[in-house]
Amino acid sequence: MMAVLQHAVPIATLIFVVSSMVAMGLGLTISEITAPLRNLRLVAMSLLANFVLMPAAAVLLAKILHLDEPFGVGLLLLGAAAGAPFLPKLAQIAKGDLAFAVALMVVLMAITVGYLPLVLPLLLPGVSVDPGQIARSLVVLMLVPLGIALAVNAKLPRAAAAVKPWCDRLSSLGLVAVMVLLVVVNFHNVLSVFGTRAILAGLLFIAIGYGLGWVLGGPAAGTRPVLGLGTAQRNIAAALVVGGQSFTDPRVVVMVVVVAIVSLLILLPLSRRLARTAADGGDTG
């Protein structure tokens, strides 16, 4: 039974990621996605938070909490890997700026592909990273469905509007399935890190990421929570590719998976809370 569930995890992830990208593309235009990127200050702050401050936070937390080296390495992989496929869905739930969320995801993901091979060998001597392996999975699963959906919306807006609600429902079901399967399949892995301060490190890492994104997200109410969510939620796929290929100690991948589970369990309810706060603010405004 557990073997079946393990095989179901990548299938559920595939359904979630592809349906999410299609849903986002069917509801947006290219100009809407590229518009937030004209805010150069916001883009610069996003890059600072994700590619300078989060790797630094991972290193500092590992030292302060005296994490075992494999757990520290896993946290660093997450710190350096940005552009989470979950971000647009979280931003949609939070009623944040969806166009900015998609643009941010694409920019961070693209930079991550080139950033990991350059930075990780400097921080972890002896580590080699294959950018092609990272790029293939991200491009095929995320950019291609997004691009196709944007083209459909541009050429056939009525068809896009009709199909989008079904894709939204499918992505929501996929997200729930991913969360449940990750918890069930990795339950023993989660138990194995109790007493190692790894979960505490993950909690602090997520909190720091959200705080940094919120502070650097500018004055706009729509961008602050999006950058907060986008900085707290890391690119799990890229981190798992590097962790699985470059390290023999399984605890590196365990750390990545544990933080992935914790982040979803925290950020999904937080997104719903942000939506309620935004609605209350709109009612009183």
C-alpha cells in the first residue's frame, strides 16, 4: 500500500502543477504578467530576499541551532532554490496580486536554474549541479503549460473562460492530494527528525522568509503577501533534484521533504487568513 502511495505523490504533484499553470494562464494575459516586472525596485527586492537573504538565513540557522550537517545542507538547498510552483495557487487563495505571483514565480525559477550551479559549489565545495536536469523538469511542467494556456486565452478567450474554473478545481484537489500524500508517505521521515532541531529550523526558516518578503514587498497591499509567500515557499523540485543527485546521505532529502510539508501546512492556512483579512479590510474601506 505504501509503495502505491509513493508512486501517487509524483502523479498528484504533476496534476497540481500542470493544472495550476494552465489555470493561471487561462485567466491572465502576457501584458498582465509582465507589467509587475516594470517595478524595478520590487524586482530588486524580490531577488535580494530570495537569492541573498534566504541562503544567508539557512546558513545562520544551521549554525545557531547546531544542525547535523546533512540537515544544514538540505536547508541551504532550499535557501538557494526559489520560484515555487505552489506560489500562484497560494497567492490566489490569499487574494493577492496574481499577475505578480506568476511573474515572480517565472523570474525566480529561471534565475534558480543558473544560480544553483554557480553558488552551491562555492558554499558546498565538491558539489556539482546539473542545470539541465533542473531546467527540464521546471520548463516542461511549468513554463510550457503556462505558455500554451496564455496563447489559448489570447486567441480563444471564451473557451479559456469556460475551461478555467475546471482547472482551478483540479488544481485545488491536486494541492490537497499532494499535502495528504506527502504527510502519509513521509510520516516516518518526519518522526525521524524529532529531537534534531530540524523541524524548528524549518519553522524559523519559513517565518523568516515570510517576514523578509512582507517587509521588502513594497507598500502595495497586493504585493506584500505575495512576496512574503513567494520567499517563504521554496522551489522544492529544484532542491530535491540537487539533493538526490549530489548527496549520498538521505537526510539531505529528508530535510527538504520535511520543510516542504511544514511550509504547506503553515502557508496554506496563512493564505486563507490573508484572504479573510483582505476581505475585512475591503468591507471597512
